[in-house]
Amino acid sequence: MIGKHANEAELETRLCVMLDYIASRPKLEPACRAAGYNSKYIWTLLKRSGAGDPRYLVRWPDVDSTDDKIQFADAVNLALRMHKAKLATTLQQEIEEGHAVVQINRSTGDVIWEKDPELLARFGDDADPEEISRLWGIDDYPYKHRVNAKGNLERIPLKLFTPSPAALRQHGARSLLPGWNPAEHRTTTNSHSGEVVMVMGPKPYDRNYKPNTPLAHDLQARLADLRKRQAEGKSRLPVDANGRPTMPAINGTARADDPPEGVGHDRPAAPQRMSGGERIGYGRDAGPGGFSLTTGKPT
């Protein structure tokens, strides 16, 4: 691996390249690849630097500073904090100014470059502004330029600012301005009682409830009689003279609508055989005639 055989100066340079990458884009493994190492080698570097290996001391972020060097692991944490500060300031700027969008020529797809208003004011009214500006030592009329990382001049893309969404501006104001986000205090009391109450009687919310109906009096009388007999240790249901369960009496008076068991109901007759010998079922007056349910022949 390259890092195992690099001298101290080259190793420090590669480590600084990784730190610059992390400060702008906080991805550790891509930063390691950008320095020419395997993506997983970043964890070996952090492990060795965290153990205090003097080979991984770097002077960063200012390589020309006279301050003491720091361990690479500590410099990584510093780079992450720098990116966080950069992100915060970028968001604040976008909240105030809007989001910058590079302009593209829709017909050709080329980037539109920003023009220099000073050059336009100086040479724009001439017959041949490019030729006249070239005589004054200006080669790329009328565009603005900046110095890139390699020290060369390059054109500046034209950017227009799009207003930030209202939700982002509102959230930024509440986060940065205390007066926009006043504290909200709520006091709640959660108390529960273990008592269970059985409500007997009319319910005002039930429109169909009628407390004075005979059925209601009958149910209340039955409940009272059952509770009384239960308290005395007797059977829940009273019995008549023959020992059969019957409906409870009301105020000592037997109920007239409670006939003895089986009275008024026809008992099923024994099965009868017809002339054809088929058993056709139960009935008291099953006479001959009709068709057999098994053969389908007349009986």
C-alpha cells in the first residue's frame, strides 16, 4: 500500500488532503480514496492516530502555521465541526438571500457566464469592444473572472437567487430568533380512581328509556327478589308445589302469567308407520296418502 512506504512529508500531505475533503464533504471513505489510499485504510489511520502514533501528527488546517501539530484523529473531529459550522452559515445565507441556481442556456445546454458590468460600461459602446479591450490587456471580454485552486483565471457562472421556501424561512427564524419561538408550557393532571359504581335508574342520555313501564317494574322486582333470596341462602329461582322452577312472585302474589311447566305446549307424538311401511316423521294426525319420502311411490 502507498501509505505504508510514504515518507513523513508525503504522508502528512495526504492526510491534509483527506482533512480538506472532510471539511467540505463529510465522507470518510471517499476522502481516503481522494488521497490515493484504499477506502478502508481510513479506519487504520484513525486507529493508529488514536493510539498516539507520532507518524500521524499533522499541521492543519493552516499548513503554514507555527503551532504545534495535532493527531490526525483529532484533526478529523475538527474537520467535522468545521463542516457543521459551514452548513449552518450556508443555511443562514440561503434563508436570507435565497438559493443560488446556475443558469443554463436551454437551447444549447451551455452554462451562461456572468458579465462584468465595469467592462461593459467601459467598452460596450465602442464599435469593436473586444478588439479595443484586448489593446488594454483584457483578453476575455466582457466576462468576470476568478482565481481557481491552481492559480489560474476562470470564468464565473451566472447565478440567480431563488427565494427560499416559506417553511424554511419560518423554521430558521424560530431557531435563530428567540422572540419568534416563545416557550409553551402545558400543565396536565392524570388522576384515576379505582372505584366502580353501578348506576341503576334512568339514563338522561338514552331517549328510548322509559322508567315507568310495566317491564321496568317487573325487572326491578325480579332483581330485588333474587338478591333477597341470595342473601337468605336460598335458591336463586323459586319452585312451585310440584318442585318445578317458576317465576318469582311479586309482593307475595303468584304470577298469573306463569303456567306450570309443559302446560299449553303440544308434545311430539310418537312416530307412526304408514301403509307403505315408511317412517315419515312425527305428528299426531298423520294419515295415509301422498307419496313416499324414500321411494317416491304413492302410499
